[in-house]
Amino acid sequence: MTVQESEGVTPKVGVVGRKVVPQRDTLWLSGADAINLVFGIIIHVVLTRALLSDEYGTFVLLLDFFHVCVILVDLGLPTLIARDGGRLGNHLSELLTKISSLQIVLMWVIAIAAMFVVGSFNSVWKNPAFLLAIGAGLQVLAYSFRSAFRALGEARLEALVRVSDRAIVALLMATWATDLPTLAGATALGPAFALAISMSVWKWRIEPGLNEPNENAPETAKMGRRDLVRTGLPFLVAGAALIINIRIEKLLLGVLATPQDVAVFQIAWLGFIAGYGPILSLRAVLLSWFGEVRDDYNKLLHRYNRALFATGILALIGMGIGLLVAPFAFGNLFPEYTELVERPFYGLLLAWLFHTMASPSLALIQVSEKPWNYSRILWLGIIVSTIASLYLIPTQPSAVDGAVVAAILGSLFVFAFAFTGAKSWLTTQSGIENLGEAHT
């Protein structure tokens, strides 16, 4: 008997009867993240050896800056797909069409603006900036399709798209790209191929298997573009926070320190982000899992408690892996940075622990009636980290160490706010549930 059957949940029909299963889907997405970790290391090894330290730092800064900018392409709409996609049935195709038509226009506007703005400061970076911005925008377009796959229980297809993106970038960088323009071109071609794969899989495999929904379709199915943007606004703000939350220290290093400091922080950050990918996978799956029973307090509470327990175990395992693997990895892959990144990495590992433990609470708040609380928590963490960075980066003997401490403080506050917020909401829902039973 499946978990959903034991809880009395009718399985959602997606593609050939597949449904969201957190353990299985998290395994698929975490497996993709593990593979992408290898490709990511290859990419950055190539970059550090092909570019000078200040060029590498600038490349990383621009890439992160554009990933922040293209949240305006995201519009928070893939989160709507992840939340409601499993209940939309064949209405999901129409929703994807509406969302994609909005996103592609915004992507071109941002990419063209980036080319001219960056080019006005340094003409050498004009074309690379355009390509990096396009690559970031294409990843957002593909994310809408990936969210649909996940909502229909097809996390394995999302995993395929994720891996194809990084695999193509790594292959092109290792065999073709030799200078700044071609390295930036490789960064854009990977997401382009991944989007093409997403659209093809959707058209030929997923869409023909969609049926009329078994229950009344969510109101998302009937929304026009303007209503979709309005509904996605809380998730847009939250999505911006999610991206900025793990990049703010690096961006401020670029402003308050040097590109060389950014390069050192980036190498240590690679270890952090290697473990952060599974966190995002876990949150994405929990969002769909909690969303299935968001109107049933008892089932939602049961799933939340199970998620907290499982996340605690995953956090301990992740910490152990990081402590064992990191010294070997840095020493062999980035020998010129080994001594500089060891201490920053251990600090970022602690920040990773707090982010991991916050995941179930953040996912629960995200499916509540007040998703703005999710945004507020992430933005509070950013504010804490920003204030700490503005003070610590210029005043500490090592600007990188100052940025790391700021990251730890920001993640600690996110964990504390998320946990107390989730418990408060559950307490409120329990009171409403009891009141309803007494009235009945």
C-alpha cells in the first residue's frame, strides 16, 4: 500500500497514473544534482584554468547577477505549476503556453538591456554578458516545463532535463570553448538544448497522456495572463529571495572587495552549492506533496512531521559527506586555491545545515493561505545577511571570512523564522479544525 493510499488520498492522475512520491522523486532529483555536481566541477575547473583570476571573478559575478535579474522572467509562475499542475489535467498545456509566451518576451528584454549596460562599462564584456543573460533566461523557460513534469509525478523527466543542461555546457567547455566569448556561448547553449528537450518531451510524451481532471480544476486553469501574474506575485517575491539569499554575500564581495576575493569565495561556494541542489529538490517535492493535502489539517501535519524527521537524517549525512570529501576535492581540483578556501567552506557548510533544516517549514508555509509569510522569512534572512556583510566584509582581516560569517547568520535566521512560523500556522489551523468539529 502506498503512502497516499494509507492516508486516504486518491492518487492524482498525471501520466499513465503516476503520482508524486516524495522519496522516489527526491531520489531522482538528488541523483540529477549529484551528476550535475560533477559537471559543475568540470565547468569551473575549465573556467579557472582558461581565465585569469579577476576574469573568473567577473564571469561569476555577471552570471550570478543575471540569475537574480531573470527572476523577472520567472514571475513566480513555475511555482503555481508545481502547486496546481497535478490537479489541472489537460488544462496544464494551455497554462504552460500562457506562461511561456510571457516569459520569452521578458527574457529578450533583459538580455538586450544587459548587453548595452555592461557594454557601456567594458566593451570586452558586451557580447559575453548578452550570452550569459540569455542562458539564465532559458533556464527559467525550461523550469516551467520541469515544474510540470514534477507535478505530474515525472521527476525522472525533470532530472533528465537538469542533467542535459549541465552536461552540454561541460562538454562544450571541455572540447570547444577556449576564450571568453566561447565560454559564455557554451553557458547559453546548454540551457537552449535543455529547453528544446523539455518542449519535445512535453509535446510527444506528456501532453497526449493528459486527461480531464478527476476533480474540479483549480482556478489557475481559467486565469488570463494578467491574473496569473497577479497570483504569482507572492512567489515571484519569494523566488527572488530564494536566489538572492544564497548569492547576496558574493555580490556584495564584488562591490566591497575585489574580483580575486570573489574567485576564492566562489570556489568555497561550489562545495556549498553542491549540497544546496538536493535542498532545492527536497523543497520542490515537498511543495507538491504538501499541496496534495493542503485542505486536510491532520494529513498535512502528519506529512510535515515525517518530513522534519527525514530532513534531520539527511542533514547529518550531508555534513559527514562534506567534511570527508571537501579537503580531497579542493586539493585535487583547485590546488592553487586549496589553502584559501578550506576555512570558508567549513563556515558555508554550517550555513548549509541551517538551510536544510528550514526546508520542511518553508514548504509548509508556501502551501498555506498566506504565502507572503514565506517571502517575508526569506527577505528577513537577506536583510540580516546584507547588514552583516556591509559591516564584516570591510572590517575583517579577510573579506571572504566576513562574507562567510554573514552567510551563516542569514541562514540561521531563516531557519529560526521558518520553524516558528510553521509551528504558529499549524497551531492556528488546529484551533480552526477543533472549532469546526465542535460546531458540527
